[in-house]
Amino acid sequence: MADSIDVLAALKLIYTIYALAVISVIAYFGYRITQKGEVKPAKKGIFWAYVASLIVIGTGMHFLTYNVVPWVPMDLNRANIKAEKTFDITYRDHKIIPNEKPMKVPCGKYVVFDAHSDDLTYGFGIFRQNNTMVAQMQVVPGSRNDLMWIFHKNGTYSVRSTEYSGPKGAQMIIEDAIVVSGCKEDDKYAMKGGE
């Protein structure tokens, strides 16, 4: 399974190229309409070929990456996957209250983070030590809020609220909330103190 950091880096590059291609169309038309005198119109065939290539690239990115994005296979096959462990997490009065701390996650096994809010809409985000996000979901009162995940690298992760729930929401952080062990490889961005 691809790591979210790798997927994000690749998508940044692809979307930057795509955005520059779209901007080039706008720049071309802007240049053409500011010319003095009679300007020959752009050839329709070239214009439509350019538009078609943008459509193919735009949709092609999604078709090529849909199975690489870490959460897609889990979401598509969720009904057939049995989680090894479920962690219950309660949100109340701008506090995140896990049923165990740290949440010890076995390597390569599916786990479910089942979050419930008693008052406001919060967020459940899993973050590495370098503050990059692994996964997140919204936690809405009165709704099912669970996130299935599988870790393939050792690491220590924090949990943070990722939704605005007032000024106190910025302080909703549990350091060292999730500890993953038993993997052959370490997540270099999630290792605490060079462990």
C-alpha cells in the first residue's frame, strides 16, 4: 500500500502540471485578444485537441490513482474486511477521550477508530511526529463516525481534531495516542526521538 506522503507528493506534481496546462489556455486567449489589428482565429482542431487532452489527463489521473490512494481499497471492500481491533473514542467538551492510551495497533492488521461526539462536530486526525496527516474523518454528533485503517510501518502518532469547533478546538491534541509496532520497516516521519 502506498504511503499518504508519497501519494500526496505525486498528486502535487500532477496537479501542478495540469493547472499550468489550464493556465496556458487562459494566457493564450488573453494574449490573442490583446493583439492590435486583425488576428487570425485559432484553428478549431488544435483548440479541441487541447481541450480533449486536458479531459483525458484530468480523468486519467483519477483512474490511475484510485487504487493507489491508501483508503480506497478499504472503502471499496469494507463489507468484507474484519477489523482486528476497534478503538472507541469519545469527544466531549473539547476533549478527546480514547478508551485506551496509547492505542496499540498491530502491524498489517485492520483497525477501526470508532468516534462519537456528545456535543459538537469535531475531527479525528492521525498525525506523524513531523505533523503530516496520515488519515482523518469528521466526527458528527448522532452519526456513525468510524475510520478503518491499516498501518504498514512502525511509528508513534498523535490524534488531533481536524474540524473547527471554536477556539478551544485548536488544543484538542493527544500526543503519542497511537503506537504501531511489529512491522519490518519504520515510518521515518512517525518515529519518536529517533527510536
